[in-house]
Amino acid sequence: MRIPTTEPDTAPFADYFTGRAPVMSEPTVDTEHVSTKSWGVRTFLTLEENTPVEDAIALIQSAYTDLAANVEGLAHATLLIGWNGTGPAGEDLYTAIDVDLVRPRSELDFQCERLRVATGLNQGAIDTVRIPLETDEAIAISHIEADSLPADAVLAPPAAADGTALAYEDRLGIGSTSLTISATSDVDLSGVPLDAVLAALPGGAEDPSREPIVTLDAVGPGYADGLPTIDIYEQDLTLDEAEPILRAFDGAEGPHAIRLQVASPPDSEMRFLLTDGTLTADPSWHTAEEEMADLLGRL
């Protein structure tokens, strides 16, 4: 029978951050019994309002060095850091980053670089920036609800300073439409006619069950050889409703693939490809073929 190792002492972590600028309140430190042979420590930190990003980064980097002896033998020593502030247009803004002091310094520095880049995106419409612990998870952005697409929607986001590609997930509420943009710095989505597409969607004000949900994805594998895809669903569109939406894409630069949830045939979708500005039916899709041909003939 394996005997669990001794629960780690959390006092060094609590003592280190208590009263240390820019930490605003006493830290909360929890232990986690990861396995019979290992423990982890989580330290929750709330920073002062409007803490500059570089001050938060300096705190993280100092902790990595100063607590090196205390994290030895731990499965993880995670810092979960967040703070409130005011954005460039006076909007409420929440910023958060998770880092693990056990992992290599290069990973911690990459997390800090992701924080620098992401917080630099805000032009006044972003209300949350979150850097998740795992570096292969997308930087999470959310926007203040608006009636039109904000200028700082994440369509052509930057890479890291050394050129490393960064992935982003941006969540927006545009009128009655829920829009999610999964973007990456090595794919430019600025040519996607989102303004025209959003304007063409039937409104969900009278029937909340028809509030549109739109996803624009340049990160996931999608269904079209991994190329950028847009999905429009929760609408059950008629052909007359789908026509102006499809027309908005005609002649556009992207995305490569378009999926529309339609009312007829029941519970089905239409799939189109956009190549060099020309719309065609997806040849690999054999549902609603007559309806797709009808729609393309209207353009």
C-alpha cells in the first residue's frame, strides 16, 4: 500500500504574496492531492484595480525565482491571478492569467507574452481578457454587447513578438446574435464580410428560439480541409431568408466554407464553398442539393 506524501506547507506562498504589491488582498492558497505520491498548490491572487500589465508580469517573474525552492517536488504550483480595471473607453475590464511555477521558465515567459499581446488588442469594446493555463488553449476574449461589430473584434490578431502563432477565441453579442470567432495569428479573417452577414440575419427579437448563433472558425479542423469556416445555426432558415445571407458572401475573400441550418429539408443544413470570390455547392455534401442549386441560381 502506497503511503501519501506529506501535504505541502502553504505558508511560504501565503507569506510571500501577503502585502506584496500589486496584490490587493490576502491570497487564498489551496492544496490538491494529485496522486498518492504528489501534491499541488493553487494560489489565488487579486491584484489592485488597473494594475499595469508589466507590474503583473514582474510579480509572476519574481515569484518564479523567489519560490523556486518551495515548488520543488510539487506536481504543480499554480498562480491564478485576476484584477479589475477600466479600459481605454472607460469600460469595465477584467484581466486574468494562470501560470504554473513548476513548469519551465520558457513556458512562463510565453504566458506573459500572451498577456502582453492580448491586452494590447483592446480599443474600447473588450470587457474580459483571460490567459488560460495551458499554452495550447486559445486566449479568451469577450466583448461588451453591441449593435454592430466592434473595431477590435479579433479577426486579424497579432502573433507573439518572436513570430510564434497565437490562437484566440472571441465571444461577442451583436444585437440578438451570439458570435464566436476562433482566430489565429497566421490566418487573416478581415476579408470575411461579417457586417453584411450579420445585417442579413433574421432577427430573434420576436422569437428568442430563433436568435442566431454564428461561429467563424480558423482554428479547428472544420469540415473543409481545415480552412476557415462559418456556421450559422439556431435559425432554421427558409430559402428566402438564406438568400440575402448567401448573397453577402458572393465575391468576398472568405471564409472558405459556409454552413447554414435550414428549415427544409427538416433538421438539415446547406454547405457551400467560397473560392476566389465564387460560391459553389460543396460537392461532398448530398443533402438539400436542389435547395442549394436554387439559392445559387438566385445570386
